[in-house]
Amino acid sequence: MSARDLLILGSASAVPTKNRNHNGYLLRFDGRGLLFDPGEGTQRQLIRAGAAANDVHWICVTHFHGDHCLGVPGMVQRIARDGVAHRVDAAFPASGAVYWERLRHATAFHDTDVIHEQPLSGEVTALDTGDAPFSLVARRLSHPVEAYGYRLAEPDGVTMLPAELTRRGVRGPLVRRLQDEGQVIAPDGTTVTLAECSVPRPGQKVAFVMDTRLCDAVLELADGVDMLVIESTFLDEETDLATAHGHLTAGQAGKVAAEAGVRLLVLTHFSERYRQEDEPRFLEQAAAAFGGEIVLVHDLDRVPLPPRRRS
């Protein structure tokens, strides 16, 4: 199976720092790469992380503040320059189409025709993912400009039980037929069902939530996910400031994770006002509400998806 992990290309908020680049997150899922919020410098960070333009199949922009989209020109031009042949879908708020066009065609270059635009409008948008092994849904968040969060979901499946297949004499092509049709006739003439030879396998789910106040959509996106990548711009002492500017605190991120039943909480998008010695406080405040695993990311980190849930 191909990698299922998250590459952190940048983890600052509005202003990059010496240690944190503007936003940028490459989610790799079974050979498909989803690049979320490519901020300024993303093209170089991608190289430093050991990835390439050919690894990108989606560019997903949550909103058109610069720290979430100023890397679009470089990424589009790199996709063109490297001759990426596969389709690259681009999702972004339709209300910001004028900004997308400016970014998409920011300078003169030999253009590419592989970019396929999927503008987002309304409260919920189900995106066309073609033959990808997942669905992708965007939900409207609460921010001063129109912003969306994303939820990737793999369909539920089953795990075959080799001992049960052997006991019932189901082998070779019969196994595939059993998976496709739900039942087969075994060599001894008995009917064998899929339920007898398998156990449910929940699909993996990932949510990506950037700039927003607390709202119903945040919990809907995060509900039951294996990994929640969420902004943690401020510490709890600045809750009023966070709310006024349409952001979350570390403690609020922890409460979302706890209420939504998240498995792995990934904190990112930190204000430049904080120093490295403040990082333990982000973890402490999130952990006060959420007892599960928490990762406070740094640029060029690789965060694996947790192992599959057991049914």
C-alpha cells in the first residue's frame, strides 16, 4: 500500500518566521497527493520535504488570505514546467474566483491544461474525485472572508479472514468473486457469504480545518476522523482576539477533538507572536480537553495516519 501521511511544508499563520514557513500541507493517500493551502514558499518546501510536483493531484485552498494561497503561482508553474501529465484538481471558494485567476496566471509562463477547477459554493460541496479511493467534501466555515474546511473519507470495507476462507474451501478466483458479489458456491456445493469470511474495516478519514471560529461545520468535518489537522493560532488567553479575527485557540482545538471523537489531533498555524518556548503551552491547553494523541507540528515533519481502526 502507498504511503498515508501528512508532510508539513509550513506551519505559520499570517507572517512566516525564521522557523516556520507560510502554510502548506501535502496529504499523501494511496498514491494521491492533496496539497492544502500552499502559502508563499511552498514550492521550495516541497523539494526540501523530498516530494515533487508530480506528487500533487489536488490543490485545495480554504480561503484567499495570503498565507493560504500565495504559493499557488509557483506550484502551478512548477506543475507546468515539470510536465505533470495527470489531472490536477483545484478546489477554492467560488467567491474568490478573481483571486484564483490572478494567482493562477500571475506571470508569463508556458501554461498547462491539466488544472481542473472545482469552485466551492454553498454550505456543503461534494467534490468530484473520479476514481480516487476516497470522497472529498468541503464545508463552509466562519471567517471574515469565505472559507471552507475539507473532509476526506475512504469508504468502509472488509478484512478477509484467511482461516475462514480455507475452512470453507474458498480460494483463488473465488475469493475475488466473494468480495465482488457477496456470496459464492464453494467446491462442496455450499453457499459461502462474505460476512462469514470477513470482518468490517472502517475507512480512514482526515479533516483539514484552517481559519475559523467555532461553528457547527468544524464538528461536522471532524466527526470521528482518524486525523484532524486544525489551526491553533492562539493560546487560550487570547480567546477574545481569536474569536474577533475568526480563529481558534489551542484549548478550543482540543475541545473539538474530544467532542468529535478524533484519534489524532494535529496542531498548526501558529501566530508569530509566540516563541519556541511557548510550544508546551499549546500542547497543555489542547490536552486539558483532549486525552488522545496530539502532535504539534514543525516544518518538514512527516505525520503518519494512525493505524486502521479495528471494527
